[in-house]
Amino acid sequence: MATTQDRQLVEQWRSIQNSYFRTAAAIDRALEAKFDIGLNEFEILDLVAESVDSACRMKALGERTPMTQSAVSKVVDRLEKAGLVSRVTCSDDRRSLYLELTEAGRALHSDAAVEHRALLKENLGE
Amino acid sequence: MATTQDRQLVEQWRSIQNSYFRTAAAIDRALEAKFDIGLNEFEILDLVAESVDSACRMKALGERTPMTQSAVSKVVDRLEKAGLVSRVTCSDDRRSLYLELTEAGRALHSDAAVEHRALLKENLGE
DNA sequence: TGTCATTGAATGACGCGTCATATAGATTGA
DNA sequence: TCAATCTATATGACGCGTCATTCAATGACA
């Protein structure tokens, strides 16, 4: 039985989907075109950039993002290959790694962030 | 320069992401476990189920979903392979196809829809 | 200290979505 | 009516995320 509430839920859900997909696609294309990195790469860069302490972070990153641990690992692979980030082993727990932005990483991030915020504004803040 | 508005935008965006991912993952797992279809399969099934007219629909479907045309095509492949849907060529335009639920498709949809709505309610309607 | 369980991260196989194309049918206009 | 163009769908190569597993380091407890 399709209740009115059901229909409202489905509507709400589709609206979230559209909002999410449209925005994500827009940002992804723009970042890809201008900076040659995808949305997930940027999001990790953004998280690293906003971390102040140099605590062991790979793990922490996974908690701040809906990405899987293995997804994070692969995104970081790409970022590292692109020379934007480097993995540094933790001295107090040698299983752990923390991430540092390279010069290039910091530079790219600050440019890309402008683009990112602008597109968020455009897509979310109507 | 990270303005307050920027931070708010990023917060809003992360909140949308979480809402979307958490909900999508929950529904996907549940449908996969109980009905052996993924979320996108269900969404197409749902769209087909809610179409009343028998207009040529493959095309129309693509307009109601953030999925790509080719994604829709492949989702329909799987649905068809699973015997839940069948492609029927349009008599008035033989490039077009419309979709029909099979008996199995209709049955599965009505069960799965209950689950789907329940999970939406649980995840969206707090 | 030695064993056993646990934890942080990496890896390979796999599925799915995307992009660029292909194909077949429709439409337009001379 | 015949090209040229456009439109609806399908397909193959490819990239990325996920799952399950692996590996190394740590912790717990006897």
C-alpha cells in the first residue's frame, strides 16, 4: 500500500540523490579539467589540509569520510603518485601512517579549494 | 581564505554526502541480502512500476534518474536476466523500447518496496 | 617471554558506472 | 526518394570502489 508518507519519503530521497549527484558531478568535472584530480582525491587533500596536528592520520581520515579504508588507501596511492601528498610512518606505531601535503599538494589544494567552494555555493546555496 | 560561509558550505556538503551514502548503503545491503538486487536495480523497477501508461520508456527512465543512459541499459540487462522485467519494442518507433514488469518482477517489487520505504523512513525521517 | 587475538594498512579479484563509439531506425530537405 | 543528420539503445574498454584477504606490528595475558 503506497501511503502518502511513502511517496513523500521517496520524493525526499530522490531530491537528495539529485542534489548529491548533480553537485558531485559538477565538482568532479571541474576539478578533473582544471587540476587533474577527482572529487575523492580532493576530499582527502582537503581533510589532510585541515588537520593541524600531526597525529597518525590514515585511520582518522577513514572516519571522516564515507569512503572505505581500502578506497582511502587507493586514493592516497594516486595522490602520492601525483606528488601531492606523502605517507610518513608513525614513530609510535609503525603500522600507522600519517599524511603530509607536499608543496605541490598545498598549492594545488588552495587553488582547487576556491573552485570547490564556488561550486558548492552554486549547487547547494541555490 | 576560508570564510565562515565556506565552512558552512563544506559542512552542508558533508552532511549530504553522509546522508546519501549511509542511506544508500543500508538500502543496498538490505535489498541485496533479501531480494538479491542492488539499489539501482530497485530504483528502475520502482520507476517502471509507477509508470501507468505504456509509452516507450527506456528513454523516459533516463530522465527520471541521475543514471547515465548506458547505466540504465546495463541495469535493465541485469533485471532482464533476472527475469524481472522484459524489453518490448515499440511499434511506433522501432528504435525505442518500453519495459514491462514480469509477474516475478511485480511480486519482488511489491515486497522490496516495503523494505525500501521502511529503510528510507529509518534513515531520512530520523 | 611466547602465544593468540587485534589492529592499521595494502592488495587482487571483481562488479558496476562512464565515456566514446557503434548500430539501426527515423527525419529532413532538396 | 536519397543523402545527411539525428535519435534510441547497446557495447567494449577502462577506472574506481568494495570485499575478502594478507601482512606486519601491537597488545594481552599466561
